[in-house]
Amino acid sequence: MVRLLTWNVNGLRAILKRRFGSLAALLNHLQADIICFQETKLTRLELEREFALVDGWESFFVFCRTRTGYSGVATFCRAGIAVPVAAQEGITGVLCLEASSGGADAGALANCYGELHARFSQEELKDIDNEGRCVITDHGSFVLFNIYGPALSMEDNIEARFAYKLRFYEALQCRADALRAAGRRVIITGDLNISPAKIDLCDPAEQFEERRDRKWLHCWLTDGGGPFVDVFRQFHPNRKDAYTCWNTATGARVNNYGTRIDLILAADAQRAQHAQPPAAQTSQPSQPGTCDGARSVHMLHVHRQAGDSAFLAVFLSAPIS
């Protein structure tokens, strides 16, 4: 049995300094086999041993290529249990094709793009992946997407940023559909920056269900006729106030005035039904879901040399091959 966990840490360096002291202490505290972090906010040059190397773990990092201290995701896999057979930077594969390695680490993932490259220009493909928002790992019995979805903030050109967000998720759907068409099970996890339904938001607006990104997600989930199951809602269909993100500027977490935007989605009902909810926490989880307004190399496999946000977890009973 494999335990999968996702957490938007809102700065990996900060969470280690403020709460855990070391990466080993953090990974041990979370007690999972695959741990997906979003918003690491690290650059390639800032990635020191203390942020990546822990005995018994393999790590896969992606960094934002356009800004410093922004975005970034990392997947940690426990050695001997969940180490992937292949990994890839980004959704589209275009950055791997540009890399000097030719994307050799991508394995069979490199052959599953479907209509993706025909639907988007090369420039659009680069734009989708340049912000360091996705690591894909192939675990044999399933393919895992670790996603940090685009958010909208007051500093952005809202119209342009929203268009980017829709392109990002259109590309994600193309890639996931291609993998499923090739017979692969797919799990998508992370901070999607979309609350699926009114029950997942403290104060849904009257036009809540009309926003295009939310309509897209609804159609992709089984409730809307799509192939993906919202694993949390399968186990807790009616639970309210189950939020993962709060506005820290207003102290909203104290009153649990938030939203659920961190998700684990499974490629089909059969996959989700094979999942088991994690055991009840015996202690308070570590500083769930802090955000400040909107929230809370390049693909690098960190090889070992010889010699603030809420987290979600689910057990997967399918074997790792």
C-alpha cells in the first residue's frame, strides 16, 4: 500500500526554517511514500543539499524559468517503495525535447502527447511549462501529475492571466487523455487553484458555477460526466468546512473561512474505489493552508552520490511496479 500526500508549502526554505529544521524531519513527519510539494519558490541555483537529499528518498524538482522566488514543484518518492521508472518536466514535453539529454528520463511518457502538439504552437507550449508548475512521474501502475495551477492576483492582467490558466488546464487534459488512451491510470494532485463546488468555498458568489475554469473542472470530474474522481469527496461527500487555503492577511484560518483548492483526482472510479482514506490524525497537522491573498534546470532529478498550506493524503492499494 502506498500513501500519497500533497501540500502547498508556500516556500520550502521557509517551512523548513520555521517549523521543521530539516528536510528529513519534514518528510518523516508527513509519513507518506510519495510527497508532492507546490510553491517551493526555489531556483535551480538555490537548490542545496539540505533542500533535496535525504537518505531513503529520491526527489524530482521543477523550477520557474521566468521569475525568482516563484512557483516550483517537487515530488519526493520513498526508495524501495515508490521510486518512478520515468519522470518529466512540465505537461507538454517541449522542455524535455529541448534539453541536452533529449528527455531520456521521460521513458514511455515521451510517446503520449495525443493532440497536444497539434493544438498548441511551440511558443504556447513553452509558456505553459516555463513557470515550473508540473512534474510527471511514472510509477508503472499509474502516472502521477504534481500540479501547481495558475492563480489570479491583483498584480496580474486578469484577462490575460485567466486565458493562460485555461490554456494550462486544456494542455493538462490533452496530456492526461493521451496517457489514458494508451492504457495508463492517471492521478492528478496538487494545488489546482480551483474550488470544485459550492461546498468547497466559504462564501460562493451567485455566479460561482459560471466561471470557465470551474466549469472545465466540473466536466472533467465524474459528477459532470468526466473520467476523474475527486477522491476526498468520494470519502466525504457531504463534509463542509473542509478547507485547505485561507487568507492570512485577514486571519481567516482562525475562523476557518477558506476554500478547498488542493485536490487528489483519480483517473477512474475503479482507481478511486481502491483508495483508502488515511487514518485519523492523532496530532494537529502542520500549519495547513496559509495564503497571502491569492494563496497560502528545470526538471531536475536529484541523484544521490555514492559514499504554509494544508495537506491531503490518500492510501493507494494498487501495487507499484
